Amino acid sequence: MTGLAAGWDHRTRLQDHAGDTEHDVELLLAFLNTRDLELGTDVLDGEATWRAWVSERGLGRWGNPEQAREVRAALRCVLGDEHESGRPGTLGLIRVDLSSGVPLLATGDALGAVLAASARLAVLGSWERVKVCSAEGCGRAFFDRSRNRSRTWCSMQVCGNREKARNWRERARSVAAS
């Protein structure tokens, strides 16, 4: 990670996460998964739950939950999420801070922190590894750590197994019908 400024104490946060792409991945996935289709819950439905989510991660100002929903929808849309109707466009404001002698992406709020993490992943060539689970009814975002970047489910044990079992049942029905 090259740095993240969102109301954080730069000295301690940068020491904790310097060069840490994993931190950006975790932040982005946590944001993208603030809505759970299976449980029918959405952290961004209420201001209190959004504030708690931001506070738990030490992201500074929380901003407007409605804007957070728009940013989440746009990011998920860019990832190819079929459940989203967001429109990609220009989002947020990220500045480059040179005051510490190292270029850092500086933001003013939680959404800027998420967008900065997204931008760093894109610059590092890891954006295409961020995917949305293709299993019916799941929609969870995940980071594809497979060597050939071919993973399609967030979890082979859950979603992959469900999809394979569903496909097997469909094949068995079609064989029985013929």
C-alpha cells in the first residue's frame, strides 16, 4: 500500500500497513459485502450501522449512506454484478499528498478510503482479481487468489458445492426424462 489518508494518524497507520495490498483488498471486500443477499441485510440501510462500520475500521468521517450505496453500486457494476443497477462514473475525490516525502493517496472520508484502495489495486494490477460470486443468490465479492485467475465462486465449499449439486440434479432430471 502506498498510503491512505482518511482522518487517520498517518505515521501509525502507514507503519502498520506500508506496502500492504492485503489491507486494501480487505477494505474493498468489506465495503462491497456490506449488503448480504442471502440474509437480506444491508449495512448502508441505516446511518447508525454505516457509522459503526466506518468506526470499526478507523476510516474517519463516515459521510452520507446514500452516497455510499451509490459508490458500492457503481463498484459492483464495474465488477459485473448482475444484481446491481449502479452506473459507473466519476466518484469521490482523492488527492495525492506529498508532504511526507512519499506520494500518498489522501482522502477526506470513508468512501475516499475505499476508492483509494480500489485505485491502488488497479494500479498494482490486482483489480481483475476482485470478483463477484456467480452462484445463484450469493453475490458476495471475493479476491481470486488462484494462479490462473479462474475462480468463479466465493467459496468452493458453499457456493461451488451448491452449483455443482444443482447442475448434477438438472442433468439427472434430463437423463431420466429422455
